[in-house]
Amino acid sequence: MKKLIVILTIFCSTFILVEGNAQTNSELLSKPYIEVTGTHEMQIVPDEIYVEITIQERVEGKTKITIEEQLEELKKGISELGIDLKNLNLSNSQSNYIKIKWGKKDVLNRSEFVVKLKTAEETGKVFMLLDKLDLQNARILKVDHSEKVELQKQARILAIKAAKDKANYLLEAIGQKPGKAILVKEHKYSDYMENTNGIYSRVAGVAQSTYSIERKDKTKEIGFKKITLRSSMYVIFEIEQ
């Protein structure tokens, strides 16, 4: 019997809690109100471009060209382009067993480096350097923007202002106007958005997800698809009486 009393007590407490929340929501929306959604979208040019470069030991004749030798050439070339070497960092390193042409097995080391660049023009110069150094394995890893947080904030502010503006002109049409906001909610998809393909480079006018160093026309400039920054705010305003 005591167990039964405890269970009934818990059930009653839970019911009262749910009922209390329902009353709160009902009171919140007891006055006339209008529901609106404001959105804002901006497109920004990335100013942080991350290029991943794979350097692998290679055999020319019977001479093995090491990663260290190739890396020194890469560092020299990057410095001559005016790029700070602090922006070049090791990403991954591993070894592979491969067959070389005279039938023996050898261990060729491979290392991946990431260099952070600022512009499409700078990126194009780096790829030309890689071509010159015979570093054929490279790709644009990702793009970003250095002021992402501030831009996200601006997008949210403009979205909620758009919601207020929408409420104003809708109610003005029937001779009324919005009062205070009683609920503000940001839609889940609002965020710093990148295209699902990630990165784009322009080769002969075609958008591609990676950049081909072996392109035929090296006069074409690299371009990046702009990053889309989108925000959507759902707001409930009271209608002034």
C-alpha cells in the first residue's frame, strides 16, 4: 500500500507540472499576436584558403629524392612569394611500401602539409609554384572567413529587423501595429553555410571541387564560390490595442 501511495504522489506531481506549463503558455499568448519570420542572407568572399600539399619521396633513376629536400624547395618558393612560413604546417606523415621499377620493394615516406593563404591570386601563385616543383598532389582543403563570428552576428541582427519590418507593414495594412516581442526563436538551419561541395576553383570557366595542377591553360585565374551566410528568426509580436 505504501508503494502505491508513492507512485500516485509522483503521478499527481507530474500532472500538475505539465498543467502549470500549459497555463504559462496560454497566458503568454492570451493577447492578440502576429507570427512572422525574418531572414537575411549575405555572400562573402573567403579570406582564409587552406591548401593541402602532399610531398612524397620519389625515385629518379637510382636516386631517392627525400621529403626534406622537396620541402626546402617548397619553403624557399613560398617565402619568395611573400607568404609567411608560419602559415605552412605539417598535417600528416606516413610511409608506404611500393615497388620501384627494378622490382625491389622500398619504403617511400609521404607527408602532408597545409598552407594558409588569403586570396585567390595568392592561391594561384602557389599552385604555379607546385607545378614548377613537380609536386602534383595538392588540393584546396577548405575556405573560411577571418570575421565569421562578427558576420554571423550581423546576419542575425538583420534577420530579426526584417521580422519586425514584416510585422509592421502587415499590420499597417489593417490599421494596427506590433507591440513588444513575446517570443524570439532562431531557426536551426541558420548558420555559417558553405556549399556541400566545399571548395570551388575555376579551370577554363568550370567550377570544380579540386584544382588540377596539370591543367592545359595555366592563364586561367582561380576563383572561389562565395560563402553564403544565412540567418532566419521566428518572432511573435503582440498586437497593440
